[in-house]
Amino acid sequence: MSEKSAASHEEQGQMLEVREEKHQGDLLPSPVSATAPRPSANKSKVSAAMIIPIWIILSSAVIIYNNHLYNTLQFRYPVFLVTWHLTFAAIGTRVLQRTTHLVDGAKDVNMTKDMFVKSILPIGLLFSGSLILSNTAYLYLSVAYIQMLKAFTPVAILLISWTFRIQDPSKRLAVIVFMISSGVALASHGELRFNLVGFLTQAAAVGFEASRLVMIQILLHGLKMNPLVSLHYYAPVCALINLAVLPFTEGLAPFYELARIGPMILITNAAVAFLLNIAAVFLVGAGSGLVLTLAGVFKDILLISGSVLLFGALITPLQVLGYSVALVGLVLYKTAGSK
């Protein structure tokens, strides 16, 4: 749902840091990252040791559960599922706002009509496009191959940033772009079950996601929201946008399938995705950016392995090589801003 879960902000004025890259495979990646107070060293280690495994489990569970719905249970309605998740999240954040302190950050956001129309709405449109397209890709491609394609997101962010002169290119970033691009290209060349429709759909999802993260940097610069606060604002907007799209894409077909799937599957599926966003609140600030990036890499490797074991995905040596190159590029991308 998720994805996906924290988001992007500027790192030391040098480049866009995209914390959400760790989560973008999720159905609901959180639109804006938080700036949380850094706890003491010992407390941080305990916190990181607890929350990172929980986040990895929930993040992987969301993707595997969604794939199970789409391809095992044959509930092949990604627009409906995304709309349902967003509706669940919109209700859930409001319940948490009234019963906990997790959404207290919403009180610090001065949400004016002008800000909503000029910032929240356009970012919400990109968010909806990213969610719908990324989930649709699971109808055509394996979980493993999709994780490999998602490694291209930092490249898309950098290319958009360079095109609109948001940041200047550098030799180091150019090398990173080349490494990730080459790695993803090798992984694609080695894919045994390549599907052009699925590839183009995931490529479009990456484009929407990268554009959304750049738009957040431009339109919401300096505004800090934790994953639940951002979800509090974006979920209703995106749910309504998706609801408007639903009649033209899937129509009433998913509603006819609800009796076969059953309410418990839909509720637990949305609940796992929502728990991922709660975990993301505690994840932010639990460790250094590099530690969290490495945790995301470890999660993706587990997902690819799980895709092979659970869903029979076929992985070739060329894909392993290509994805390894891309992962090295991802780690360099993360560390580039601090050097």
C-alpha cells in the first residue's frame, strides 16, 4: 500500500534524499518524510533493532499479500484495491488523531485552501497515478522483476531534477546514474518472462513516483510531516481521485467479486498496509540514513528471494549481476549527499 514507507526531502542542500525509496513497493508509501527528534545513542540502537525488522516484515507482507490477491485469488482489480486502501487509511488516520498522539503533527500544518489546490491536489494526482500504475504492474510482472525495476527511481528523480535545474549534475551523480541504469538494463535483458505492457506500466509508475517526490521538494519545501500526517491529508484526496477513475477502468466488476473474496481478506489486507505506515513513523529517526537504506536493500533482496520461493519466479544469473550493480549504485546515491 505501501510503500512504501517515508518520503523525500533535501539532504544537506546537495541532492534529493528519498527515504520513500525504501517503501515504494508498498501500496501506500508515505508522501512526506518526517524530521523526528534524534533519541540518545543507546535508545536509538534499541529502537532501530526493534522497528527495522518490524518494518521489513510489514513492507514485505504488503507486497506479497497484494500479489496473492492479484494472481493467486485472481482479484485483478488494482484501482479498486488502491481506492479501498486509501479509504481505510483516511478513516484510520482520523481515528488515530482522536485516540493517540501519532497524528498530532497535523496541528502544526496550516492547511489553507490555496495550499490545498496548488500543492496537495497536484501531488495527490501524481500519488494516485503512481499507486495505480505500480499495482497494475503486478498483473503482468513478477514481484522479483518489479523490485529490480524500482531501483531506477533515483535515476528518474535525478534526471527530472537536472532537466528542471532543481540541482546541478556532477560527475559522481553521473556515475551513479550510469551504474543504476546499466544494472536495471542487465536485469531486464535477463528477465525470462518479460512483458512489454507490464514493463511500460512499471516505467510509468516510476515516472509518476519520481515526479511526485520532486514536486514535494518544490511545493512543500520546509514543511515537515510524518508518514501518518501526510497520509491524513493525501489519503482522502487520492481516494476520491481513484473513485472517479474506477468507473472508467474496472467499473462494477470488482464489486461482483467481493462475495468470493470475503470481507476479512480485504480488511486484513488494508490493515497490514496501514500498520506499515504506523511503523514508518517510528522508523524515521531510528537509525542513520545509510542504515535505513541498507535495511531497504535487505528487504528487497528478501522480497526477490520470497518471490522465487513462494511464487515460482525465475531469476537468471544476468539479473543477479544487474541488480547487484544497481544496488551498489543505490547505496552510493544515498551516501553521495553527505560527501
